[in-house]
Amino acid sequence: MLLVYITCDSVDQAKKISKHLMTKKLCACVNIFPEMHPMFFWPPKTGIIDESREVVLIAKTVESKYPHLEVEVAKVHTYDTPCIFAIPVKHVAKKYYDWLVGEMS
């Protein structure tokens, strides 16, 4: 199982991406955290620290679905360089994992 961390500019965008991924059976469940306060270097290579507000979307999926999930997020995301990365889950309850896999079949 993987948790895929994706930053979005709004809850609406996070919901749009979530529904797109779920419709394509690339994830079975998402969590949307409505308000984060990131700090990052922008524009690139300027050394300027920028701040904004973002929404974090966490999609729950499996390893075999990740490559296609990343491509699909990039297709519908509004950012030029969206933050998309996967965190492997070391342990997961069997009943939950079976449900997750079953929903993506």
C-alpha cells in the first residue's frame, strides 16, 4: 500500500483530482486536509523563500497503480510542477487492505 501525497491550490481542485483518480480506479480512498501553510523556494534558483496556502490530498493506492496515478494527476493539476510523492506503508490491517484492493479492481 502507498499513501500518495499531492498538494493542491484549493479543496475544489483536490476533490476534482480525487474524483478523477477514483473514477479511473487508481485509488480507493482519499483524505483532504483543507489548510496547510507551505514555505518553499520560488522562483527556482533565486534563493527567495515564498509562502502560500495549500490543500493536501492523500490518495491511498497500491504500488502497481502509482505510475498511472502520477500521470493522471499531472494531466488535471493546475500547477506546472505539482508535488506528488508516494510513502510506502509498512503495515496495514488485512481487512482494510483487502477492501482497498477490491475497490480498485
